[in-house]
Amino acid sequence: MIENYLYSPDHLWFLYAVYPILCWPILMFLGEKTKSIKISLIFCATTIIYYSILNITLSPQYPWAIYPAFLIMWWPLALYHAKKRTFVAFSIYASLLISIFFITVNVISSPGTIWAFYPIFVVMWWPLSMYFYVYKKRIYKGINEH
């Protein structure tokens, strides 16, 4: 805060670090409870809200809050599918999340050039490979049972 005040008081950049600095001890205190879907959703929502408010108030020129939002959404998504052991579904939902993210960044950053298709095409191999892995495993298991 002192550095911010002394050298660039016109932009309160220290606020970007306040949330993670406050969350870190809270999450350490919660310990094993951080593995619950409820806690992950609460922290996911508060992170998105905090950085969206900062984005709107401190630097509304570009919606950069989509980047931390994209990152924090992986926590509840991965936790849910790990607990349910639905790994193929995880690959599908994760691929959708990645695709939506790339489309959003493409539309916001360079709407005149359609480039999101390329990383999305690469990402689609993840659920496809997961499907064939499970499918092949089932066929192999069926052959060995006969």
C-alpha cells in the first residue's frame, strides 16, 4: 500500500492483491473443507465478483476480469467431477469452458479476426480421446469376460 501511495497514487493497484492475501489464511484455516463443492462455489463466486468490481471501477477499458474468472471456475468444476468420478463428463464440460473462454476473448480482443476456432479444435481432442479410452476399455473388458 505504501509503494502504491508513494509511486503511483492515481491507480490503486494494491487492491488487486488484497483479495488473495485475505483468502489465503481463510482457506488455510478451512483445511479439508476446501474440498467441498460449497466452499469452492462460494470462493469462486466471491473471486469473480471482487475482480469484476475492480475491473469496472479501476480499469473499465478492457474486461480483464474474464481471465481470473476463467481460472477460478476450474476449482468447483474439477472438484465436482473428481468426487463423482465422471472423468469423461469433466473433459466435456472443461472443453466447453475452454471454448467459451476462447470465443469470449476472441470477440472482445479481436472481433475482426476469427482465431478461437484453432484452440477449440485442439481442445476437442480431449473429450474425444476420453470417450475412446473408456469405449476401448469396455470392449477389452467384454472380450476378456467371454
